Amino acid sequence: MKRIMLIPAMAAVLLLQYPTQIFAGGKNKTVMVGGAPMYPNKNIVENAVNSKDHTTLVAAVKAAGLVETLQGDGPFTVFAPTNAAFDMLPKSAVADLLKPENKAQLTSVLTYHVVAGMLDAKELMKWVKKGNGMTKLKTVQGEELTVMEKDNWLWVKDAKGAVAKVTIKDVDQSNGVIHVIDHVLMP
């Protein structure tokens, strides 16, 4: 009986020591992003709205009218910029993009962060190695992103040559996977 009671206690200790990743078994795991658990049984939007690091991205998705799309079946691979990434843009850029008259431009920027299919870090790394250090991905927006590896980290380069680091990989969703990035990508 004592052994059975130790298991929940050990789980609680592990959760306190390693809060960034709670393994639910197998490939699907619950990952902490922006102070909130990202549950693999919820869709991209259901999880993103809880991340305090992605409030700007969520507001942009709503303004672009992409909520329903990102709640759809997918699967999608989303490179999700943090609030800090949006803060690196020129001061008025985000406010301008969120204006109703700029909805088409905002949609273009956001869909440039989305690739059809579920590409986890292991798969991306395999493609990068096969491509001699890089691979090109066609985005939902229509243009390409370049994925590279440096020092065992995945990096994503946009059409303008700017580079974003994948800071949190493999945030599994019911309709895809999110990779958190530290810069906004521009088509």
C-alpha cells in the first residue's frame, strides 16, 4: 500500500522540478507555454488563448478571422511568435496590421507562419539533414520558409532573410503542432 501512495507523491515532485514538460506518455505530451499547459487533446486556438506569451498572436488571429481555420481538422504546423517577437517589430507595425483595412496583409503574415501537415522537430531535423543543412517548406500563404539546424536548435528563415529560433518545439495539438519562435517571420 505504501508503494501505491508514493507514486502520486513522486509525480508531484517531478512536476515541481520539471514544469516545462509533463509527459502524458508516448509522443503526445502536455507542454507549458506562457505559463499555461498546452494539452495535446485541444486544438491550436483552444491552447493558444491560454498562453500569456501569445496574446498578440491570438489577437492577430482573431483580427484576421483565422480562428475557425485554426480550430479546423488540419493538421497544421504553426511557427508561433511570442509577444516579445512582435515587440521587436517597428512600434506602429502591429497596431497597423490589426486595423480592419489591413486584414489581407495581416492574414498574409499569419498564414506565412503556418505549414500544412504535422511536422515535429524530429521530422524537420530529418529533412534538414537530408537537404544538407536546410529544407524549404511551402507555407499556407504560398511562399516558402527555410528551416535550418545550428547547435542542435532549429532555426527558420523568412523570405526577407530574417531568422527566428525555435525556442520551444513539439507543442502537440489535436490538429497539429506548434513550434514557438522568437521573431516574427515576414513574407
